[in-house]
Amino acid sequence: MSERKDPQRIGVLGATGSVGKSTLDVIAQHPERYQVTALAAHQDSAGMEALARAFQPQYVVMANEHAARDLRRALSDCRGIEVHSGPEALVAMAADPVIDTVVAAIVGAAGLPACLAAVEAGKRILLANKEALVMAGDLLIRAARASGATILPIDSEHNGLFQCLPVDRQGVADLTGVEQLWLTASGGPFRERDPATLSSVTVEQACAHPNWAMGQKISIDSATMMNKGLEVIEACRLFGLPAAQVSVVIHPQSLVHALVQYRDGSMLAQLGAADMRVPIAQALGWPDRLQSGVSGLDLATIGSLEFLPPDDQRFPCLGLARQALIESPGATVALNAANEVAVEAFLNRSLRFDRIAGVIDATLAMMEHKVDTALEALLEHDQRARVNAQQQLSQWSQ
Ligand code: NDP
Ligand code: MG
């Protein structure tokens, strides 16, 4: 008789977001394999209440205290579900021994401390929170090697690369014979828009990605192509390659997610529908293959796939990210922080879309970027960059 394995116990950081919900959708298709043990978010108490009722975790965490209080009231009839609160509770959840796999899907720098805690605790981590790698890639990768944690990328391009590379049992890729990694980019909603009109772009237009449905911040990052810049940094950190070995190609259909070019001239590509459940299911099940709820592609109906060079003039953020990557790890911390501040200002309608890159560039130019790679030093540099970016905003705001 074959032995029945206990279900894997999962904690989802950023459960109420786009990636969080896609993850829970895949998990719900495999109740025999996965059990949701804990869920965490920031302030969406209504969204969390619905998830808690559906998945019955042992506990939930709300980073915001008021949201936690609302949620405690809302879940008062569910005695089995505890509600914890505050940023330190996120870190405790990420390291909780009752959890086997942590899904790191908080948006932005706010996700870094919990992500690092999960890595230091030796968990299996499904990593969507690219900003954590941009800020602290070396620290996270070193911590994973020391603790035995397995980092599985679910950002679709990096998951595509992971699938095209040979990997060991800890999920570490062997890059022998690899000449170049290629990330595809859709080009976002403004790939063909007259650059002279980018000054009048609205939040609604910038959030309307042609192929992917995502959270607001990454949607704006996709429209400026900072998302691809962050992803170039993410790829270098994850796979330990220099900037020159990671390239970007525009692919408007978003069906080929990444390619690995080997020295013999072979290129391996990963294809799939533009639906995050595909990379999430791959990482969740790895090394097994699970149903994701998404079908394969009907290539004959799709007919053709296009590839074009990126337009650096139209999308200066891509160049800024590369420059920061080449300069130093501290510069990528400041790049990420300034971008978060500028994107938030655009979302609040106090900064023009075409000034996002200018704010980031000016912030980086104000600073020295020599920083120690310890978490505290990185967070301090992040804070300094935020203060400087706010100062820039007062000059660039409309
Ligand atoms: P969303 O904005 O949809 O969701 C963000 C999640 O993070 C929400 O659950 C939010 O909680 C939570 N959150 C935000 N701030 C905090 C905080 N301070 N403390 C705790 N939780 C917090 O984002 P996405 O799901 O789109 O993106 C998540 C990450 O995944 C990003 O890093 C993004 O770059 C990456 N990614 C996303 C993809 C996508 O398709 N969406 C694709 C590839 C990568 P609340 O709802 O309560 O505010
Ligand atoms: Mg991506």
C-alpha cells in the first residue's frame, strides 16, 4: 500500500493581492496536497475575511492594526481563526515552524523582512516579491545557501528561465554552457503611443495592461518598463550572472516568457498563457507537475509571434535600472525606493507619468550608494532614498 503524505502547509504573504489570489485558486484545486495554514495582508480586512472563511487557516496577519481590529470583529463567529497584527507578525509568520512553504507575494520593499525571515528559516519560498531581490539579492541568496531554503521564482519570466535550465534538488540552476538569458516584455499599454503624449497619460490608461491583470504598482511599472528593469536585476541576483548576460526583447503577445541561449546556438523557450496560475502551479508542485486550471496554447490559432528590440528612448526606466545594477547593490536599493515613491505619486495623481523616470534619476544622482549588505543597512538606504525622492517630487509634481 502506498503511504499517504500529509498535506504541505502553506503561508501566503500578500494573500489579498493578485498573485495571492491566483495562488489560492491553484491551491483550492489540490486540497489533498495543500493546506492553507496562514494568510497575511496589509489592510484589506474585507478581502481577508472572505479568504479566511473560504480557506479556514489557523491564523491570519494584518500588517495594519486597525484592519486587524476590524477583522477580529468580522471573524468573531470563527473561533478557530486567530488574527495577528503588525509588521513583526508578518516576520513571525514567515518563520513559523508549522509552515512548510511561504508564498512571498507582498508588493514592494514592505515584503523584504518577511521574505528574508522565510529564507533564513529554510523554507520553500515561492517568490513573486521581486523588490525583495532587487533590494537584497545577495543577502537572500547567501541566506538560502546557508539555511537550505529553496527559492522558486514565480515571476513568469524567471519561472520560465527556471524551467529552461537544469536545476539541482535545492532548485539551484546550473549555468554551465549558458551564454545569455532573455526576458520578454510586452511593451505595456504605451508601446506604440506617440511619446509626445505620454505627459497626459491617466492612471486608468497606465493600469490597463494589454495582456496581464495585475496589481496597480506592477501595472504602472509595466507601463514605464521599470518592471522589466527590476526583472533584469532580479534575474542577475537569482541566477548569479552579470548584467551583460541578461537581455530584454519585446514580445507583444506575452506568450513566450523567457529564453535561455546556450553556447552551441540552441535557445530554449518557455511558453504559456499570460495567467499567473501557470508559473505558480509549476513552482507549487515542483518537481511534480500539477493542474493549474489553465490550458496549453493553441499555436495554430495564435499563428504568429513577434519579437522586437526595446525602445530605450521611450522607456528610460529600463536604462536607469541597468545603470543601477552595474553601479552597485546600494544603487538598486535607491532605484527601487525612488520608483515606489514616484509610482505612488502618479497613482495619487500628483506626478505626471512621463516624470516618473526623472524623479528616479534625480534621486539616484543625489546619493552615495556604498552600503553594507546587512538588512538594517539596506533598509536605512531605502529610507534615505525615499526622503530624497519626496524632495524631488516637490520639484517635479504637477
Ligand atoms: P497587489 O497590489 O495585487 O497585492 C499586493 C499584496 O500585498 C496585497 O495582499 C496587499 O495587502 C499586500 N501588502 C501590501 N503592502 C503590505 C504591507 N506593508 N504589509 C503586508 N502586506 C502588504 O500586487 P500583486 O499581487 O500584483 O504583486 C505582488 C508582488 O508580485 C509584486 O512584487 C509584483 O511585482 C509581483 N508580481 C506580480 C505579478 C502579477 O501578475 N500580479 C506577476 C509577477 C510578479 P492589502 O490587499 O491588504 O493591501
Ligand atoms: Mg514578470
